[in-house]
Amino acid sequence: MADVTSKQQTSALFLSTTVTRTRRHIELTKKLTNLMENLCCARELSVQLFMQIFTQLNCTVLLRVYGDLRVE
């Protein structure tokens, strides 16, 4: 009888450990997925910001050069 109880406890502990590890893995996977999505969004926004600044600076430089050429 003690052997049966011991085997049941061992099986219960094994299943509990497996469930806990699976749950932790799923939670970590979700967190990692969210982090990667946030990084992708941040990268897209930084590229958009860079392009806006570059475009504005480029237009400003072109206008100054064109204005200088017209004055002369």
C-alpha cells in the first residue's frame, strides 16, 4: 500500500512540475513576443523620425543653396 501511495505522490509531483514548467515557458514566450513587437514598433518609429528629420534638413539645405544661386 505504501508503494502505491509513493508512486501516486511521485506521479503527482512529476505532473505538477511539468505543468509549472510549461506554464512558465508559455508566460516567458508571451513576454518575449511582446518585447519583440515593442522593439519592432520602436525601430519603425525611429526610422520614420529619421526620415522626417533628414527630409526637412535636405529641403532646408536645397532651399538655401537654390536661394543663394538665385541671389547671385
